[in-house]
Amino acid sequence: KYLSSMPNYEAKTEIIVNNINFKADNFTNVTPKILSHLNINLHTKKYHPLSLVRQRLVNYFYKTYVTNRGNPIFSVYDNLSPLVTIEQNFNSLLIPENHPSRAKSDCYYINKNYLLRAHTTAHQSELIRAGLNAFLIIGDVYRRDEIDKTHYPVFHQVDGVYIKNRSSVFPNDDCLQLFEKGNNITSTGTEQKQACHTLEAVKLMEYDLKSALENLAKELFGHGIEYRWVETYFPFTQPSWELEIFHSNQWMELLGCGIMKQNILENAGAGDNIGWAFGIGLERLAMCLYNIPDIRLFWSSDTGFLNQFITDNISAKINYKAISHYPQCTNDISFWLPRNDYSSNDFYDLVRSIGGDIIEQVSLVDEFCHPKSGRISHCYRIVYRHMEKTLTQDEVNKIHKDIEKAAIDQLNVTIR
Ligand code: FA5
Ligand code: MG
């Protein structure tokens, strides 16, 4: 039933994504609903909670890792297209042909050659090949998943990569090496390390990686944050870990990370280096930081949600307050101010005293000075919302009229 109600792209021969024509085939499974999330870029939208968290994370890396001249070592890529190849999302990361993460049931495929990236890790290999040593990749990722309080098919990730050569891993020692002699980079190794790496190099990198991420968690959540490391597996790192934090009485996975598979570096032309990498979910961070209870809220255009995050101090403590489930109703009011003795706060008080609890927000949206008369007019936007029911436009209009009348009587304004 569910499947038959989905638009049938397989019947189409062509599909257009970001103005590019693709040939549809039996892999094609993106839907118009999913494609409508492209180019929205919540992570760079001013004042969006995901953007606040992104800035805090980027600032942390900028200030933690600096060159001897004080410049940031990490560069940031936050506008790479989510439209990627199979090569980028899987092959370049050594994800095996038969790995479950490649399944049609898990990814949004454009066709057999292209998909919407399932992780921002899709770009790590190409950026290393381009010559970068330390970078962050930030963007929207797409996965076929259920929709509930913590899962949404589109979410945002930050990937980080730091690759180092022998002298930056061992700055004070000319003898210690990154690589074991005579060990092929494809040898399996152990859970502790890849066969090609020396134990001392891996241990130093592990320490560097874990302290970077622990300190990030402390920076965001405070020094009292409880955390733990869990060993895990990724096809592109070995060894691999997950960082969990204790939040709202449960352990929550924040990120995955590990020592990069040497084969990836070799294929990207950086085989002389050893690297660490991680991937974090931005929604996870924001939900914990701001107590946002439902992942769908990030997509809300409701100003009752968005306005709670308007701040020019990205480290401001914000504790999200639930908004009503009933829809907003917005009405504007414009009037000429009296010649003297007017303040916007008088109007705000008046609106609240007449509208009561169904007033959710009042904001000055426009100010205009008449070029000849010099008179000033204000336009205010009033957002109405009842906590227990859906307001009808008629009900709102009546209250809006009462507010107009009171403003004329009590504040001496002239309605435009
Ligand atoms: C990855 O995506 C790896 N690419 C991460 C990585 C990068 C590991 C580099 C090693 C080196 P995973 O699927 O576990 O791994 O997702 C990483 C993070 O994204 C999770 O820890 C979580 O914070 C977030 N995440 C994953 N799935 C969801 C989801 N459905 N909704 C919200 N956040 C999610
Ligand atoms: Mg995971």
C-alpha cells in the first residue's frame, strides 16, 4: 500500500536534480518530497539552531589547531553538493560491494551511478587528493529511514579529517616511524591497529583524536559532561570508536571516528601520512544542547520555533520551550504614530492586554518616514496562536479589530 502510493520514477526515463538531467533506472528511488530538501542548507541559515551549533564546532577547531603563526589549520567545506557518485560515497572509502549500507532500501539513489550522499565522509578522499591535510566537511545527508522523534530522512553531518606526516606526529624524535617495515597496507591487522602502522604512531593519533573530540564535547556541554568511548567498526577506519554522552538519563551516540585506513590515503596520493577522521550528527548535538525534543522541528518554518534561536552570541544558553501544536495566524497592523509620546512597548502592552494568551509574538516589521510630512508609520506583525485549539480567521480578525480600535483610542495613532 505504501509503495503503490509513491510516485513511480521507474516508469520515467529521466529525472532532473539541480537542473541536471539523469537517466532513471531500476536504482532510482528518490522522491519529490526528498528532493525538495536540496539547497535548503539549514546548517548555514542565519540563526538556525543547526547553524549555531555548526559555528561553535568550527570555532572550536579554528582556535584549537593553529599554525605557528596563529592561523587556523582546518579549512571548512560547507557547500559541497550532496549529489555524489557511487565512487565518492562508497568505493573511495573501501566500503565492500555487498555492504548493507549500499542497499537501495537504505539510500536515495538518483540512478545506479549517483545518489544523495549518505554521509559527508563521501568527500574525504577527493579533498585529500586535492592536497588538504586538515578539514571539516559540513552538509545535508540523506538516508532511507523511519520518521520519528530522532530519525528524519534528511539530517546534517560534520566530518573532520586530520592527516599528519612523520615529523608532525613525532616532532621531537628522528627515529620513531609511522610505518612498520615490510607490512603491506592491505594486510588485515588487529582490532588494535592496522598491520602497516607502528603502535606508537597509532597510540599518539588515538590520543590526539580522542582528546580533540572529548574537548569538543566539554566545550559544547560543559566540563561536567559524562562521556564514554565504545569500540566499533567502520570499513574506512581501524581502529574505530563511538563517543557517547549521558544526556536526559540515557547514553546517546554523538559521533563515530577512527584511524583512517591507510589504503584510502595511499589511493588519494597521501600515503606518507597517517590520519584520523570523525563524523558527527549536527541534529544530535543541537537536540541535546537546546533540549529540542523532536528532529522534525529543525525543518519548521514556524517563527515560534525559529525565533527562540535568534542571538548574536552563538554560545548563549538556549532552552527550547515547546510551542503549541495548533497553527499560527498572522495579521499585520500599520499606523501613523502620534507626533509625540509614543513607544513600541506601549503598543506591545496593549496587544497583550487585549489579545491575552493567544498572542504568541508581536514584532515591528517596518518603519517608514513620510518624505514630505515627516510623519512616521510603524507596521507590526502579530502572530496569534491558541494553545488548545485552532483559531479561525474570523476569531482572529475580531481580536485584531479590537486591537486597532484600542490603539486609536489609547495611543492616538492613525490606522493606514
Ligand atoms: C557515519 O556516518 C560515518 N561516516 C562516521 C565516520 C566518519 C566514522 C569518519 C569514522 C570516520 P554513522 O552512520 O554512525 O557513521 O553516523 C554518524 C553520526 O551521525 C552518528 O553518530 C549520529 O550522530 C548521526 N546520525 C546517524 N544517523 C542519524 C539519524 N538517522 N538521525 C540523526 N543523526 C544521525
Ligand atoms: Mg553509528
